[in-house]
Amino acid sequence: MVNKIIVGSYMGMLRIFSPHANKCTEGSPADAQLLEVQLQNAIIQVEVGRFVSCSEFLHLAVLHPRKLSVYAVFGTAGNVDHGDQYQLKLIYEHNLQRTACNMTYGTFGGVTGHHSLCIQSMDGMLMFFEQDSYTFGRFLPGFLLPGPLAYNSRTDSFLTVSSARQLESYKYETLAVSADAESRQDSDLPPKAGGKRLSPDWTFVLGEQALDVSVPSFSHSSSSILVLGERNLFCFRDNGQICFMKKLEFNPSCFQPYASGTDGTTSLLLGNHTNMLLVYQDVTLKWAAQLPFVPVAVRVANFTELRGAVVSLTSDGHLLCSYMGTDPSFFSTPKVNAREVDYEQVDAEMKKLHRFIREATRTQDILPKTDAVEDLSVSSNVSSSLDKPSQALIQDMDGLPVPSVTVQVKIKALSALQSFKLSICVQPPLAVTEDQFALEPMGVGSTKVVAFSAFLNGRYPPADLTGDIIVSYSSPTELNPKGVPRVLQSRFSLPLALVCVPSSPAKNTKFKITVDTNQPPVDLSSIFREFSAKTEDKDGSSLAFQLLSGTKVTVVASKTSQRYRIQSDSFEDMWLVVKELLQRFDQHFAKLGIKDFRKSFSGSLPLQDYFLSVDHHFQLRVSAQQYQDLLSERAVQFRAIQRRLLTRFKDKTPAPLQNLDTLLEATYSQVMALAEAAEDNRALLEQAFVRLRSATHLLVLLMSLWQGLTPDQTAILEATLLPLLQDTPQLGWEESCDAAVSHLLRSCLSQSPKDQATTLAQTGGLVLGLPQDTARLKKHIALLCDRIGKGGRLTLASDANVQVPAQVQNLAAPGGVETIAEVAGDAEEMEPPQEITKFLKKKQPSKKVKKEKEKKVASTEPSGATAQEVAGGAQEAIKEAKKERKESSKGKKESRKDSSKEEAKKESKKESSSSKEKKESSKEKEGKDIGDKKVSRKSSVKVKEKTKEPEAEET
């Protein structure tokens, strides 16, 4: 079959060409152009298909901005030398009500024998035409700008790329049965009666705008969809799964898949803006050719005596038919007079070239190979005895000496290294005598030893006794003599004796934890030998640890059962002792050769004790935010008074200061007091976060013992409850932990597959910020423990087989997924501390009260200033301070008034309904365990329980 070339221009010129092999040197024969017709309107797109029902011949569909025309091309054989003649005859046309953008055609609905047309308008409407009749039209949801349009006959669906930069697939059946679109409707509004809301069959986020979409159908075995983006080439299967993605290093202009002799692969031509035509087979570049222009369209055609020709078109109308390969040259060079060859010179040149080749092929990598032997080895050794004398900065804490321990770091170089830097990192409140070391370059086999001391530098226990050693150095190579930077990290553990000393056991404590084992009780003095020398218990059944911060932790071993009880007056202080106890149990039974040693926790999780640390940390964060707000207010007031005073001082005519200097001094005193209070609160916040980390580590350990979690599951749980290693004002622990716990509750710990599908469909969320209270976080943590206790499996692998329901796909927009249900009325208001209440700004009194107060203030001022001067100076300073915030607060006040009115109306309507709900909810039962509790939407019983908790704590 011989192909023809049809070209349409924006000037309305339609041309049809039939090229053939040209034996001439330049130019093309005149008979290559079959037809040239000037149409009245600009030509957007041309397609060839069976568009007439009563004919099996191919017809030409021409798309204009406001018209669709279908033509038939007739040829008349010539009797003279003028050759054959071709004519264009109009069969039918459709006048469009909307401006067209592009079109596609195919056997819509599985109809065989003829083709239907689909036109996409500039405002997002798909108009369907079947021969000479208009079928229906549908608006695409969420439309903004039109994109490329293609039809997939294998699945009977339409493919387009929306303004959201995602590939969308709509089935023809879905488009046909959806709501009729006579006028554009909002996608958020419900559809009209008699139809369904239009939604895509599947979507895929490309992340970039697409230039073209193609669905090749030249092979029955291939089922691929190709999308050309601005920087990438995508290939999908018919169900939306991606086959491959090729990142392009240039700006593409057009592409065209073509039939390949190799089955199972996709071959395509790709043109770019660097005048190159590239041939790809899947993601492999097979051929590259230089073109004299930038192609805007490229096709593969078969002509007479020329098969597999590449047809390319430029933006200015140049048409080029070329083929891959080269023309053989028949030119033969003339013979020249033979010259004598200097073999010595040729031999020397050959040796020189061989030397260059060996040097070039000796090493091709700039970076050193890490598969071979390492360049450096780092080992650490913690001393078994404490330093004498101690190197701690704080020598005494509550009458107890603060010890220090020496750590030696040995560095051995296995190759020549340079630019050595060694850093030591420990968690606060631990500190080291020196945390940075600059070392000299080391040769092969050289060794260096660095020593430093670690000690406690705060009046609270740390959350972790491990430290990190980070060594950065440069490894020189032949191509980079200065060296390639590399980093090596090692870890060391500090002894428990660094933060506590032996003491006498305590009997009455607030917090207790019981750990069960499957082995007979162990003599504690044999495990903790460094603490048993000074203890009063001789039978080894109890041992006490006095932390340097002041709390005491007691470990008691049962003489009749296989249990161990750890008790203390501080919940978070038990973490280090419990961790050390379990580690020494493992080491002790491993030395005895017992492999089936098991430890567990059978009691109830101490969530209420843990929540005390959460509330304390959150209260300090709220105080820090309030201090920041008050400081900003006083700073604005201070600057306003300064400007007023500066204006008075610059005035040529002296005027009274009206006690502005007194007001300036008072404001300065408030700023300094607030700054000191904020600094003290910051130190308390750092201490509270370390204690919160200790409490969280202890809770994770108890949960792993409670349910026998694997190390991977324990790591997931620890990363969920401890997403941050450091608190910052921008991102705190509460919001980060709540987001992580909520993700687990919606994904791997979800009770229904619908919630998992909702999580898979969710692509965005709210911005994390400081919450109003901790009720939501505590509820989510309790729900997490409940679902883990009921057999929930912690995993990060998403279930790829979970199908997203159609009603869930609409929730994929940011903010579309609902949050976990909350209990109404369980939010507790956080009261500011007493230190802040004296700085809080009171409500503005009325004008009469202001005048009375001004008179009182004037009477208490020195006799040198009158009441009017004091009042005038204060009023001017306050007005100047408020002037900067007047514009921003004006809009907020108006919105608050409107919202208060609406809330008053809503409350009056809900009074009757709320009374009924309270009566029903008061009948619910109380006193269930944590494992049997369920989160309900409205439960007045839980509200009463939570309101009684603060009273019990105060007593």
C-alpha cells in the first residue's frame, strides 16, 4: 500500500503529496503534489478514516476552529501530458458551538465498519459525532486547559493529560451514561437527575505537561500507551501501570511510534529542538541523525520504490522525506607516488600511542572503588573504670559527685589519606571534653589514637547513652590528586555508672513495671557487679540505682516466680535501668548457652503515666509560643516609644516629654523580664523533651515485650512515636507523632480495606502546626496500642493489590480524606503558667474606666508632671504602638463578628438535639479495659471521666 502525505496549515491551505524516488540531483518533480486547495478557515487537524456510513472508502476529516468538514478526494485519469487530476468534494460538515482544540477518531463503543469522531473544545467539552449526526457532549471534570487527546481501541477509552499534569483515562461507556452537559457545571455540585458524575477510570501523575499522547496499534501483541512529556518519555499499559520512563536530556518536539521487527519492544522516532532525530527501542538509543531544522511532526511512510521513509515537517512549512542510512561513494582516490616509510619513527609513534592507551584504560573511575578493602578502620574503647579525678564541668549534683569516663578512638589508615576531621556527637545532657579533632594526613598502615572524656552536664538523666564518631577525610586518586571526600561513622556506648550510683532500695514508689521471663531468677549482684559492692542487700534479690538528677530506681527480683519489678517515683527515669537490665539478661543467658530465653510484659500499658510527660512537654511549648507573642508586642511598643522620643528630641521648640521616658524604662524592664522567662522556659522545654524521649523509649520497649514484636516492627513503632530527635518551634513532637500514628492507623493497622484504599488514594494533607491540645494525640496513641494488642501487624509495605473504589477516587485531592473520628467535648483547655499571667494583656476597658484610671495614675506620678501630660504621653505611645497592627487586626475583627453571629444561631438550634444525645449517652457502661475500648463519636461518659482526671491529680 502506497501512502500519501496530507498537510494542512493555519492559513487554510490543504495539500496532498505522493512522493516517489527522485533520481535528480536537486528538487522534486511537479507530479509529486496531487492536490492544493485553499479553504476559508484555518486548519487545526486532519485525519483519514471511514467517516461515511454508506461508503467503505477513506474520507478526509478537516477540523477548523468552529467547523468540522468531511471531504472525499476523487481522481480523474488524464488523457494528455498534464497527468491525473484530483478534486476535493465536501460530503458533510458540522458547525461547532465551541472553539475546537483537537480531535481523535475510532470505533467508539466497539462498532465496526465505520469510524466516529471526538472533538475536544477549548473549555473542556468532548463532542462526539457519528457520521453526519451529533451524538452527545460531556465536560471533563476539573478542567482548566486542553491537553493532547487519543483513543485506545483495545479498551474503548479516551486518554488525555489534564492541567493537574496527570494522565487520565475515560471509558466511552462512562462518558455515554454520565450526566448530560448542556452547560458547564461545577464538579463539586451533584449531577442532574438521570446521570452519574463523570470520573476517570484511572489516573497517573506525570508531574509535567505532555506534548503528545500516542496509542500504537500496529501489533496485536503490543498494548502500550506512549506519552511524550517536556522532560520524560512515559510508556504505560492499558490498565494504567507504567512500563518504563525515559528521562530525556533535551527538549523534545515530536515523536512517532512505528512497527518494529522485534516482538515485545516499542520502537519510536523522537525529534528535539537541537535538530536531532533519534530512534529508540524502548529506552535504548539505537540511532541518531542530524536534521537541517527542528521537526514539529514526524511520520514513517511507504512510497513507490522507497519503503520506510521518514517524513518530517517544520513549523514554517518545509516537508522532508528522508531515510536512515548513507549513500555509497563511488569516488576513487588517484594513485600517488609511493614514499619511503621511516619505520623507526612509526615504531616510536606506536609505542607512544600504546602508552597513552594504557594510562587511559588503567582507571576510568574518579571515585575510589568501595567494593575493595576499606580505606580506613575506626574502633572505639570505653574504659571500664571511671576517671580519677573526674573531668566533668559540674562536680557535684545534690551532694553526689559527677563522674566521667574516658573513651579512646583508634584510627588505622589502609591507604594514603588526608584532610582528617573527627567529630564526637552525644545526646544532651551528656557532654564531652572535646568534640572536634583535626588530624594530620596519614600514610598506609599508620595508626592514631584520640582520647576524650564523657560526662553528665545537666540536672536530668539522658534518653540515650550512645554516642557517634564521625570521621571525614579525603582519599586521593590518580585523576583527583586533591582527594575525594568520604565519611565513616562508628558508635560507642557509655556505662550506666556514668549517670547513677548504687543506693538503698525504696519500698513505696509511684510507678511500677513488672517483666516476666522463662528462666529462674538471677542474682542481680552478679549481673551488676559495679553496683553490688556498695549495696546493702546481700542475697542479690534487690538493687537500687540513685540517678544523679535525684530520683531513685529500684529493681526487685521475685524469689518464688520468674518476675522482676522495676519501680521509681519518675516514670521516664526507669528507661535506662530497664534497658540495661534486659541487655545484661541477654548477655548473661547467652554466656550460659541458653538460646530459648524469653522476656515479656503482661501488665497493662502505663499510658496515663506516659501522657503526663506528653502534657508537660506540650504545656511548655504553649508557654514558649505565648512568650514569643508577648515579646513581639512589647518590642513593637518599645520601638514606638523610641520613635516618639526621637521626634521630641529633634524638635527645634522644646516640648515636655509627657513621661515617655518613664514608659520607655518600664517597657524595657518588661522586655528583659520576658526574655529571661522565655530563656528559662526554653531550658525547661529541652529537659522536658529529653524526658519525653525516655518515656517514649520505655513505652515502645513495653509494647514490644507485650506483643513480642520483631526488631523491624519495633523499629517502625519507635520511628512512629519518635519522629524527631530535636524539638524546633517550626515543627514539634506532638504534630509529627500525630501524623505518623494517624498514617499507621489508616494503613497497616486499618480495620477495613476501604480505609487502606483511602490512604493509597490520598496524595496530600494539612500543614503540620502546634495543636490546640493533646486530646487527639493521646486518643490516637491509645487506639494504636489497642489495635496492636488485637493482633495488628506493623509494616511499611503498601498493599499493591488493594483496589481503590470509585467513590474513594474523588478523595485523592489534598484535604479530601477525612480524619479519624474525635470524641466531642474531650478537648482540654491548657492554662498558661503563673509566670506568664502577669505579662498577659488584659481586655480594653471602656472610655469611662480609662478616664478614671488615667486620673489615678496622674495622682501617683511625681509632682513635676501634670495629669494631662502623663495621660497624653501614654496615649500617644499606645496609639503609636497599635498603629502598626491596626490594618492587620481590622480584617480579623470583622470576620470574628460575623462568625460569632453565625455560631450563636447554630447553638440555639442545637440545644434541643444536644439534650437528647446527653440522655442517650449517659446510659453507656463504664470501666472497660484499654484493649476493649473503642473510639466513639459522641460519648458523654468519656467526657466525664476526663474532666475528673485533673481533680484526682490535684488531690
